[in-house]
Amino acid sequence: MSKIEVNAIEPQCGTNLTVGASGDTITFPSGTTVVNNGTAAGFGATGAASWDTTVKTSGFTAVSGVGYFVDTTSGAISVNLPAGTAGDVVAIKDYANTFDTNNVTLVVNGSDKIGGSNVNGILSTEGLAVTLVFVDATKGWLVTDNGTQDTAPTALYITATGGTVTCCGDYKIHTFTGPGTFTVCSVGNACGSNTVDYLVVAGGGAGANKTAPSNTGEAGGGGGAGGYRESSGAASGCYSASPLGACVSALPVTAQGYPITVGGGGTSSAFCGSPSSTKSGSNSIFSTITSAGGGGGGARTFTTPVSIAEGAPGGSGGGGSYHGPASSGQPGGTGNVPPVSPPQGTNGGSRVGGCGAGGGGGGATGAGVNAGGPGNPLADGAGGTGGAGAASSINGTPTARAGGGGGAGNAPGYPTGAGGVGGTGGGGSGSDRTNSGTNGTTNTGGGGGGGSGGGDASGPGVTGQGGSGIVIIRYKFQ
């Protein structure tokens, strides 16, 4: 081999200098340093590695100056370190994020050391990348750099199944109108999505009417709306949520199945008033969120204690009704039972004096209105209006839900008798002299309208049934 010894090489013309020809291999001895204006620059600098992009899936012997992507999906792998010379470098990266399941063992060469100990090293952190440089015989290989993919994460998103799935831009919406399972197949991260927004509405309570075969003037209270619980929407597209969800955080999820319960509406016979026939709605449930069924409306009875004329408690309370003397009545049921924050519903309206009309059931955002009578702007004998529900566009369309049922007006022969209008959000209207109480709207959790007349009365008497609930889950999927 020929040898040329010079102190400087300069181009014959211009400022570009070519060393070797295409395809040649130029070898620089270990420790070579390039000097620029008197300052050493890293030319093959100590600590740097060139990465081999052929993924390693079985044991191998590392070469100094090379970094390796190692896949331990199929099992643990041993990497034999080369015999160390000062300045040697080896780098390892967890290719499949499986080092925590199947480790990499760094096998020292002979008497070489890792961190001053002649013991093999173990890499067991998921996603780890580590660079080792050989320093000297005392310390051997030392870690000069390490980290995980979390320090520069890529966006990962939730994938899930269950219910009726629709899309709104980059967001998926799972709607459950009956029982089912929301199955999270994989969880993303904070850069993509790992929480879900939700709307959980319970079944509404049924309206009520008396059981007596006489005293035709009494009328039943409207059913309370099913409990209404919603998150803010900040995690899945900033849609227009109801005021009840303004400060409520989205729910974190894990890879598992979440059983979904959709509450049915309360049911009631044409004439009711006993504990067994004044029906409240059923709960709706998703994960840690439970919305309580709406309270059934109250109605006078002559075969059980008069306290049954009170509206039942629930997500929203049922409306109260007449129970005895012309000047007396019963209060509406208490809403937000059991209590949550923000409240899932409101109180039902009362029957206060005058003729025997029923109070309106409570709604998600508005209490039921008292029946007509002294101190009430409604006409004497008119049923109370159902409380207003809440509106949300979680499913991509602004929709009101959880309105209270209207109270029934007086039966024929009394001055007025207009039934209370159902609250916005699916509440059924109360009975009047001619028409039956109407049902709460399906899958809104609306309360049913109260019934008037009954027994030997010529009024229709029939009460409205509560509307079933709904569960909607929304998240970012891309």
C-alpha cells in the first residue's frame, strides 16, 4: 500500500476538494478530529451512533458506533457488547415498546464493566432508548443518554365499539337508546384522546291520577324528568353543551367493556295514586355516572294515606296533587335525589288551594310550576306547566331533553281545567276536560302528563307514561 505524507491538501482551483471516487471507502482511524479555525468539531465524535434500521428480533453482537432497534415482542433478547475501547459507543432503542414485558440483557465482554460493575445490564423500561460509551477499564460502559418515546409523543386515539356510531368531523359519537356495552378497544394519549364526553339521561316519571270512584274534581301531578348529567364537551370538539355540563370534566377510560343501562320511563294505569301505581322512571348508567329516574306524579287516593298525593322524588321531582279539603294540597317531589353536583334536576310543582289540579313535574333546568290557585298566575283549576329541560348538541344536532310532564287540569264541571303544557325537552302535557295526559317523548327522559277525572267522572283520566332515557358518548378518534 502506498503512503503519502503531507501537511496540507488544497484544491488546484476553486474551493472544493474531493477525496476518493464514487464507491470508495475512506477510513479514518479511531479518535480522528477535524479542526476548524482551531476548534475541534465532532467528526465521528465520541458518543454518536449511526443507526442500523434493520430491526433486530433475536440475539446479536453489537458493533461500536452503531445504534440498534430491538423488537422483543416474541421474547427476551441478549445483546453482546463489543470489547471496549475508549470512545466506543453502542445505542439500543425499544422498537415495539415491549422491553417491560421481555427484557434486553446487555452482556459484557470478558472483564469489561458496565457502570463500574462486571455484571450484565438489563433494559426493562417500555419505550426506552439508551446510549452507552466505553470510558475506561474502571467504569467501562457508561450511559450518556436515555429517554422514552413519551418525551416526544405521537398522537394516539381511542378506538371503541358499541351502540349506534356516527361521526362529526374528527369525533365519533356512540348513541345508546337501550342497554348495550361501550367497549374501548384501545386507549390513546393526551396528545390524541384518552377521555370521553358523555350525556346520560334517565327515564322520566309517569303522570298520575286518583283512584277514587267519586269526587271527580281531583287531578294528578305531572311526572318528573329523568336525571340529566353531561360533561362540558371540551374533550371532544367544543360542541354546544347544556349549562349543566359547563364545568364538568370528561371521563378517562381504559381498555375494557363498559355496560350501558338506559332507564325506562315510568308506567302508570289510567287511575293511580297507590305506591305501586305512582311510577318513577329508572336510572341510566355509564361508568361512574348514574342519572336517577324521574319522580312519578302525585295523586289523591281514598284507600291509602293521603301523603301519596305528594310528587315522588327523583332526578327531577313529580308534581303534587289535591288530597283533601279544598284549601289543601301536596308539594311536588324533590329533585336531584340522590344529590350530585351540578344538580341533575329540579323540584316538581305543588297543588296549592283552589280546585284540585296537579302541579307540573320538574325538568332538568326548570322547576315544575304549581297548579292554578291562590297566589298562582295560572287560572284556578289549571294544571301546572312542566319544568324546562336542557339542550345539547353532543350528537351534532341541538336537542332538548329531560322536560317535566304537565299537571292535569280539573275534570268536567269545574271552572277551567286546562292541562299544563309539558316542559321543553320531551315532557308530556297534562290531561284537560277532553284529552288524556300525553306520554313523555321516547329517549328524552321527559315526564308524562298527569290525568284528570277518573272513577265515575266523565273526564278521560288516562295519564301519560314517562319517556325512556338515553346515553351518548363522544370522543376524538383522529
